[in-house]
Amino acid sequence: MADARAALRRDTAGDHERLDALFGRFRLDDPVDYRAFLTAHAMALPSVEAALDAAGFAALLDDWPARRRGSAIAADLAALGDAMPPPLAAPPLDTPAAQWGAAYVVEGSRLGGALLARGVAETSPTYYLGTPQPPGAWRNFLARLDEQLRSPDEIAAATEAARGTFTLFEQAGRIVKGADVRP
């Protein structure tokens, strides 16, 4: 059954498109823009990962600790001579369904990252975008998501958390790009 993944994809499509448009404005082959891109992600991803850790998400997805990429962003920024920026607050992840929704966004970004890594200048570090993913990891994640989110209420809670996570990344991107942040 793929109801949860289909609902998440459908109901967050607009959020995903807005985020892609915003981050598409960063030129990853330009060192200044690439640094800004990493900074924006560093304002959002580690706080979502920390919230998932605090909520005990590893009990729901046993390979969660290996999927984390916050340290990879820190390594990229350190290689560029920058420190981690102050994190933005993650959305509430107080239910397993909310945790799955946030993880859906974080794990989905890994797929896009692999494609984006190709556009980064050869002299720039790509620990974050180039973090390897075991074969079948996304497929396995989606199968677990569909197993865990069965009721309409669970899917709605996951969707709300996913939308909040997309909004967090969008807020970080707008801050770094100097645009006004939506309330």
C-alpha cells in the first residue's frame, strides 16, 4: 500500500516546488552562492535531525542514525572556513506520524542532493550533497513510511509536519538570500 507516500507527495507538491524555485536561485558552481546554499541548509537540517533524535525516531527507523547528514554540512562549511550558523527551530515532532513527515522531507532532499552535487565546482567540498546512500535506501524508507502511516489522521499529521519542514528550509533559504521571510 502506498497511500501515505502518494498523499505526502500530492499534498506537499506546492511546498516542494516553492523550495526548488528558491534554492534553484543559488548557483552551486559559484563559491559564494554555494556557501550560502550550505548555510541555509545548515540552519534547517541539523535542527530537524536533532528534533527527530529527541523524539526517538531511531526506534521507528533503525538505520536513522546512519542517515543523518548534519555533520556533513558542518564538514563542508569547515572546509570553506565557516562555522555552523545558528539553527532555526524545527516544527513540532511530537507524534510518530509527525516524525515520519519530517523525515520524508529530509530523506527526499538526499535524492535531490545527489543530482545537485554534479553542479558544484570541483574545488568545493561536497560531503553534504555527496553523502552516499545505500542502494534501495529511499525505497526502503518509503515502504516503512507506508507501513507506519495507515490512517487518514496519521497521514494528515505527517503531511502537516512535512509542510512545516519544507517551510523551515524555505525560511532558511530566504534569510540567506536576503528575501523577506513569509510569516
